[in-house]
Amino acid sequence: MRPVFLLLAAALLTSTLALSSTGVAQTTPPGNAVALPPALKAAVASGHGDAVKQAIAILAGNNVQQEAQLLVAVIQAAERLLATNPQGAVDVAAAAVATIGVANSQQAVQPQTSIVLTTAARIFVNPTAEQAVPTGTAQLALATVQTAVATGNSTLTGSIAASAVSSAEKTLAASPSAAMTLASAAVDAVNTAKVLQQAPASSLQVAVTAARIMVTPEAQQASPTGVATMAISTAQIATTPSVYQTSPSSALSVMAGAYSAANSQVVTAAMATVTASVRTTLQGAEQTPTLVSANPNNSAAINTILATKPPDVQSLPQTSQGQQQQQQHQERQQERQSMPFLNGDNKLFIGSPS
């Protein structure tokens, strides 16, 4: 079926090549949105990502601005396609994101690139897409994060990373490995000096969600080294003054999660230095002037975290699905009881990332 469609698409493209720069501009409706030329409209309707890429390449030629306009039209069409063809919508969105190249980081087309990526994020967090195409949405989220990082736009990167880690948390039960890959990419995306400074609220949101992921048995079994690295990174994020000041209580919950994960037998077996690394980061934050200024109880709170012995997360036994779910529920309850900052029992700290 696909070869037949591609032949049809090629024929349509040939007939619409006259709609290059001038032709596409003539189809532009009010609001700077670009109407899809016939060949591209057919490619999008088919849900075939390869056909979409081919159509864009031929219609745009080497015109970066024209390509950016077409990508906006394609991603918006993909979002509309969600209701009737989730698989096709995700594939088309993935094609649009993949088409964004280095050239699209140019100042002239940054607004269009931002629209493409933020719309892609709305698609991969959409419940319809997540339920119908869980693997595809995870792959789309990963590609969107990586592309956002390449733009160098800190605000955009933080926002996309926050959406991606949220998607990772929802993917955790079905595919712990995919969830960890995506969550790690989101954490890495925000854990840079520029993003932490310019997008602190989004960075904290990423760390908070990542902390919930990395303390679970599923995540630790799927990627113990990944959890170790994430524990180190999230501790660094939470103790960054610009991030901590956004919401001390949320930052402390991240520290508690990082320290809990760093003490897991499964995690320390994969990276023996993780406990010492996280502890050193937290100890260094105890007396940091900017953190104490934002929260006079900072030192006491961190001391409480360091004094708490988190439960060890053992290997998941080979049991029936019902027994395994019950055991995982009990383990999560134990984790919450041992980490007051994660369950909201400590009344000294209130607030959440904006």
C-alpha cells in the first residue's frame, strides 16, 4: 500500500511544483498560517511520515523560511488528525520534528520552530496518543526534547522537557526502559547553567517528576545506572539557587528522592559512588547563603534528609502480576513514609513549582 501511495504522492508533487515560493505564499490564509498544498495535504492525511518528509523537501527546496512555514502547517494538521488517526498523527508529527534541522535555529525561523515543537509536545502528552501509540509518543517526546535543546532556547527547552518527563512518568508502568530513557533526556536538557538560570520553574518541575520516577522499583530495575546518574543530576538541579528559590519545598522533595534513590542497593550496585556524590551535593547546600535566605529551615531540612535511611529497593521477584503490583504498592508506601518531603507531611515547607 505504501509504494502505491508514494507513487501517487510523487505524481501530486510533480503537478504542484509550480507552488514553490510564489505558489505557497499565495495559499497563505490570514494569521500567517500556511494552507497545505495538495501533495502535502495528501501525505498528511495518509499518516505516512516518509511521504510527509518527501513532500516538504520537494516543496521547500532550499528555502529555510518556506520549509518552516510548511512545518507549522503540517504539525497543526497532525494535531487535528489525532481524533481520527492517532498513529498517523504521531507519525506525521515525528516527521515534522525530524525535518527541523540546524538551519531552523536561525533567528528568522525561530518562531515557527517553537510552534512546531510546542505543538508536538501537546500531541505526545495527549491521552489519545498516549493510549493508542505509547511507543510512538515516547519516541516523539525524545526527539522533541533533543530538537528543543539544539535550538539553544532555554525557555522552550525547559517547557518541552517538563512535558516530556510527564509523558515518561505515564509510560513507566508499560515500558520502564523507555520511560527512563525519556526522563534522563529531559533531566539532561535542563541541567545546564543557562536553562537553570533562565527557566528555573520548568527545571524544578522536571526534577520533581524525575524524582518520583527514580524512586520506583520499576525504574531502578530497568536502568540502575540511569537512576544513579539521574539522582546526581536532580540533586544538582534542586540545590541550584535559582531553582531552589522557585519553591524550597519542592526542591527539598527532589533532594529526598535523589538521596533515597542513591541509597538503593540496586542502584549502588550499578554505581558505587552515587551515594557519596549525592550526599556531598546536599551537604554543600546546607549552608549556602542564597538557599538559607530563601528558607531559614534549609539546613535542618537537609539534615533530616541525610539522617533518614531510605528503604532498599530489592530485585522484583518473579511472581504473578497481581502479587507484583501489591508488592510494588507496599514498597511505594514505605518510600513515602520514610521521605516526609515527598508526601507533604512536613508542614514547614509548602508550595509547588509554578
